[in-house]
Amino acid sequence: MTKPARIALSRRHFLRSTVGGLGAIAFGSLQDPAKLALPHFAPRCKRVIHLYMAGGPSHLETFDYKPELAKRHGEVMPTSITEGQPVAQLQGQALKCFAPQHPFAKYGESQQEICTLFPQIGSIADELCVVRSMHTEQINHDPAHTFMNSGTQISGRPSMGSWVTYGLGSESQNLPGFIVMTSVGKGGQSQPIASRQWSAGFLPSRYQGVNFRGTGDPVLYLSRPDGLTPEQQRELIDAVAAMNGEHQQRVDDPEVATRISQYEMAFRMQTSVPELTDLSDEPESVFEEYGTQGADGSYAANCLMARRLAERGVRFIQLYHRAWDHHGAIKRSMEITAQEVDQATAALIRDLKRRGMLEDTLILWGGEFGRTPMGQGNGRDHHIRGFSMFLAGGGIRGGMSYGATDDFGYHAVEQRVHVNDLHATILHLLGVDHERLTFRTQGRNFRLTDVAGEVRHDWMA
């Protein structure tokens, strides 16, 4: 036998002997030490849907009514509250009280105070834990997004979704464990969202979020090239995986393991994604409930897709709605933006509950910060000292309000909640001890909550 023939035979033999085990190579090689002991304790939920209101929704026109601020409209804000405090665009300007621009009402048996712009969210008030005492550390959008996603202002750290999938993996064999969708509203400035907000940072890159588009093919280049049969593509993927697997045995590089797994995942997604996006199995009543026919790039369509992703085992789903940066005309802008998200948010929660999924799906609604109680013309500036979010499902105690800001809505003063506390609590609900989910790099162990974080057990059912 000639040398080229021996080489060819050896290669054929290698491919033949490994084809049957390529799934094991692709997924078995993904095991990390972090997964072996997880969850640390019985989880309250299996997955997270983060409804991210990008731009900073005003707590004063959503969940935190301040009658004292309304009474003081037009008066100078007390310097005892504002002196030495950071502001974004109001430097050197007179800081005057700016009243809530829309009325509030009490909803549900729990009598939660919610702005009347959100009647559908109000209708599910008894499912919500409204946190009115959030505070964060970054006052401009991009670093504030970085802080809300990664628990630190330092770019390059892993996002929350990446930490969750690194620690717990995904329940889906045919879809990524961390999926991101974005929509753009018409009621405010649409600040850009950088893809590094769902980055895996220093974790292996297979844990980064995958951005699904809201219209057309959710993932580019997903369709099989003309003239290539599934069998031919399977053979090609197996051959490439075999060579990558051989290389991985020599170098033990996590990015090679990522390459193997992502080729395999892409192949599986060619079947799973068309089934995911085929909405013909949804009754008309569901479209009416969400307020969309689907696949139109809207927040409502993305909420419906989030439910379908959750049904298929995706671990962490993040929906950004870019419309909340209301520096001017906040009264009218809030009317538009609230209408864009109110119905679909409530529909998602009701739909999950009806399907028996809300109890193990954690919903988080909120932005990167709030808005100032001082006016910026007829709008509000960025604000980090006190703002609101809500949680629902996934082991959360519904029908409760937690924490408070002062009478002006400026400082969180009761049961203050830092972003690190929020992250610690979310991980706890997933069965993860935030202090034990770590990754060693640059000579030390890192974690999502950095060196802080307190689990809020009193949020839990």
C-alpha cells in the first residue's frame, strides 16, 4: 500500500470511527467543573426572561408615585437631597421638582400602586413583586448597561446570561442556551445596544448570547446552500468536527471545543429554528392577546417568541426594547412607549401561567436606571440613586411592594437593593450560590456579583 493510500485509509478510518460519537464530542467536551456540583440547592425556577427596558424608564411614571413631588412641582429641589449627587445632563442647571406626569391607581387584591398607563400590567399586579428601591453606580447608558448585565462597570466581564448558562447549561439540545432579541420603539430616543452586553467575557465564547433577529431569518446564513443535501452537510460537519477534535486533544483549547459545538448547534438549528418560527400552530386568540401577528420585529412579537423559546428549553432569554430615553416630552413619550409594552408584557405572564410555566420561569422587567425627579425641560435626566423594577413567577412572592424612595423619588431609603443583590437573588432562585459560581482567570476567581451581593429571601414565595 502506498503512503498516500495509507494516509487516506487512516483518515477514512478515523472519520468512520468517530462519526457516531461526534454528538458526544460536541456536548461531552463542554462539561466544566462549575457544572459538576450545580445546582447547589433545589432551584425555584429553571429559566429567566429578562424584559430589558433600555434607556431608563422613569419610576415616577411607572411604579413609584410621589404626591409630595407633585405638590412641589416647579419648586427648587432641596439641596439637602441633591447636593454632591451625580447628574448626567443637568450640570449647572436649576434643579426643580417635576411632578409625575400621569396618575396612578391601585390594582389587584394587593392594591399595588401602578401608573394608569399600564392597565394590563396592573391587571396582573397580584403576580408582581415591585421593587422600588433599586440603585446602581453608572449614570450613562453604555456603562450602566454593562453594570446591569455583568455586575461591574469594567467592560469585558461575562454577562448574567453567560454566567447562568456556564453554570447550568441549557435544557435545549437544538437551540442556544442564551438568546437575545431587540426591538425599537417610537416613544423616545433609541440608544444603541452593543453586542458586548451579552458577551461571555472571559468565559468560553460558547456561553455568549445569540442575537435572534425579529424579522426574516432569526439567524443569518442559517439556510442550507443550494445543491447541498442534508447528508452531504452532515458528512462535512462530521469531518470538520473530527479534525477539530483531534486538534483539541493536543491543545486542550476551550475555543476549539466551542468551534465543535457551534458547528453541531448550527446544523441542528437548521431544523429547529424554522419549527420555532412557524407560528401556524398558534391560535388567533394568542395573537390577539399579545397584540401581534408575530415576526414583525416588535416587542410584542418578541414576547410571543420568548414564550416559544422558553417552551423549548432555552435557559436565559433577554428582550431589549429601545425607547425609554425620555429627556424631553416625557408625558407624551411615556404614553407611546407604555402602549408598546403594556399588553405584551402582561400577555406573556398570563400565557406562561396558563401553561403551567410561570412557576418555574422568572420574569424580570426594568431598565439600566431610572429618571430624575427634577425636570429637564419637559423631560427627565438619567438617575441612579433610586428606581423601580418588577419580578414575577419563578419562586417570587407576588402581590408585594418592596423598598421605597424618599418623598421626592430621589434616594432609595428603605430596603435598598443594589444590582449585585438583584443578581445574587436571581442566581439563588436558579439554585446557585452566587459566591460559589466562579471562574478563575488573571490569577483570581471572578463571579457575577464581584465582591458583593445579598440574596433577598423576603422576595420569595
